[in-house]
Amino acid sequence: MEARENHGASKYIIIGGGIAGVSCAEMLADVSPDDSVLLLTASSLIKSVTNYKKIGKTLEEFDVEEKAVSSINTQCANVRAIHTAVSAISAAQHEVYTDQGVFSYEKLCICTGGVPKLLAPQNPHVIGIRDTESVKELQNRLANAQRILVVGNGGIATEIVYEIEGCDIIWAVKDDSITSTFVDCGAAQFFLPQLKNDKSTESGGPMKRLKYTTAETPGVSSSTKGSHGGALGPDWHSGIDMKGQTKKSHNIHVEYKVEVKAIYTAEEMRESGKTADVVPNLTEHSDLLKSPGGDKTLLNHSWAVYAELTNGKIYGCDFIISATGVTPCPPTCLDENQLELASDGGVKVDDNMRTNLTNIYAAGDICTASWKPSKHWHQMRLWSQARQMGAYAAQCMTAHSKGEEMTLDFCFEMFAHSTKFFNYKVILLGCFNAQGLGSDHELLIRVTEGKEYVKAVMQDGRMMGAILIGETDLEETFENLILNGMDLSSYGEDLLDPNVDIEDYFD
């Protein structure tokens, strides 16, 4: 390894300027104010948590703000942040090698996040949405777009489909309902009208209460490489103009239970002799015909890219958004040691966020929790868990420096996430989709069309999880019921009776 200037030792070094890395640095500044903390980030911007609000014992809300790297130097007196790329890490020498020299550490936390799993990484007509740069690229492409294809069924895909205006959208999902990474078929049905309505439209309807059993649980996957900025946080689309070339607001067609089989250029389509399908319910080429100089010859419009789906249909579009999840991005620059990885590609960490390498920790999307989880908690690579893991890693690093062990933070006692889909507040608690419960559970559901969707996952008379959509004001009560494990058998369906004020009753 070539000789480089050594910039001296920092007690703690953090690699990564995303939510996990910055939360780790800020927590270290709080719990260890007399020790030197160095944050190394390959991005010119860092992601900082703002407007933090604790809603319950585990549930929290916050915004994510992009700031200059230097901002944390001002905010935290003992933290120094440097915009630089890491080229190598020596676990044996406790050194990090960068394009600005060598930095020594006592304890290191790797928070390099994840990268989008792109359908075709080298195809110029396929983009992923992960950081600020990718959002800017989306805006630029949308300005001249008539039609796009969105592939994926998670949070980013759902937000994109709802937020984009002035552009026909084909939404290809591999499941039999939309947004299945987060919600069940019933909640998906609740959301469906928003695909057709204007974003400002609200509707009301009769109250329904349902009860049924199910045995299904969803799964997740990932894979890709490349440098990237910190992951997007909640409300990443706020204040961002995402409009296509046409004046239409919401023209969306969903293709269910499909994946992309092949992607073709316009030339490849011509050579293949294949014909693109007309998109159902979308006004085929109408705006193209109205364009200056347009005539009927434009009915043979050649799209920039074509996607063949597994159901045999071929659709042309201006570009494809690949929103099929992320894969962890562990550093490949450990010179003489190897980080132990989990089957999903994440760096294995124990219940103190330690990797298999001495004095090296990991937090956020890069890591995979390898301890035995609480029955109400599971890992999902979300900004809420990135913040919690980063802050907890900092506490563990400080404790271990003093020769102390940490007990697992209470935030890992129950899965809790707050987000927004289709302009509805969405709260996910515990085993919200009956993860790991098998078939011996039941669901209690209350629906008010256009207003709220409430689902309680019950097993042996106890609440194990919940989905709350809309302004239900039930999140704190349900969180308590899940954590307390109270036997609710005697209440039956009355548990969700809108005429029973269960907040006051159980609180």
C-alpha cells in the first residue's frame, strides 16, 4: 500500500454520511463529548434527522434534511466531517485509507448503506431512485416524458406512482396487490381509488368491519454496486416537481403478478418483428398527435425503450424506473480481513452492533441483525431503523470503550414505522403482516372508505401487530397492547368497534 500522510488518530471513525452514519456521529457527540469523532463521507451532502418526535415507546417521526458536510462540524464540537472516498481499511492496523490520507481509529463504524437493485444496471434507459442525484435525474427525464414504466412494489415505487403527474404510468408489480412490501390486500384495495383520483380528491363511504384468517407472509430480495449518496428519507418528494410532458394528472395502469422478462431498444424491437401492446385505459398517443407537426404517422411512434413482461405483454415507454429494493453495500476495501456477511449480503452484527472484526461496528442498511429478535421485531431497511441502529451503535462503542456491555435497546423490542402513502398517514406496528406467525392467527379489520383502514393481527387473543392508515389516533394504544401482551379474547370484534373509545379504555 502506497505511503500516505497520516492525519493522526480519532477515537471513533464513522464511514458514511447517510442517516445511520450521521445519527451515530451525533449520538457520539452527545454521550462522549470529550472524545474525537471523525465522519468520512463520499457524498458532498450528509443526511441529518430533524423535527424528531417520539410518538410512543418505540414509534417515532422525523424529517430528513440534506446539509453540507461541514454543518456537523459546527453542530457537534467534537465531530469533524471530511468529504473523501475510502480506498482501504486495515483492521489489523486500525487505519482507514482515503484519497486525503490515512486516519487511525480506536473504534470504527461502517454505515455505507445500500444501493438500488437495478433491472439492467448498464441500460441508459433504466434508472433507480435512491439518493438526491437519482431524484434530479428523474426530474430531468420526466420533463420530456410521455410514458414511463415503474417496476417494484415497495415504498419508493408507491410514492413515485402517486407523486408523478403529467405522464402515463405503467406500474408492474410481482404480487397480486399494490404496495405489498408494506400492506396487505385489504389495505391495497383501500388505496386503489387514489390511482384514479386527483391527488386533492377525498371520498367518504360506509363503515365496514371484517374478520378473517390468512396464512401468507411476504419476502424481500436485493443486488447491485456503485458509489451513491445517503438514502432518501421520509417525504423525500416534498417540494419536488415531478411532472411529465402532458397535462394529464393520474393516468396509471397496473400489471399484476409480473416481472420484467426482457428490455429492448427501439432498434431491437424493429429487428425482432415484435409489436408493442396498446396500454389498457390509457389514451394511446393522443398527446403525440397534438404535438407541433404531429400527424397520424406518429401512431407508429418509436419509444426509447420497450419492456417485455412475464405475462407476454410488451410496452414501450420513455424510460423505466427500477424500484425493486436495495442491496447492502459493504466495503470491499478491507485489505487483510474479511467481514462476515449474511445470506442477504448484509454485514452480520451482534446485539451490540459489532461485526466479526474487533473494534469494527456496522449500522443501517449495510448490516443484517444476527441476534435472536424479539417476537414483535424484524429488520426492514428503512430510514427509521437506520436512525435507531446508528444511534445505538454509538452507545455501544462508547460503552465498550469503558469496558462495559450494552443491553439491547428497547427500540428493537417491537417493529414500528411511520410513513405516508397516497397522502395517508401509515403506521406499521409489530408483525403488521403476520410475519412469522404461521396460519393460526386472525385479522380484525375496520374500513371507512376514503378515510381510514385499521387492521389488528391477533394470535391467541393477543395483538401481535397492526396497520393503521389515516388519522386513526390509535397508534399509541395499539403499541401498548402489543408490548403488554394483554389477553383481549373477551373483546372479540368489539375491539375495533368505532363506538368504543378503546384509547381511554386501555390507556
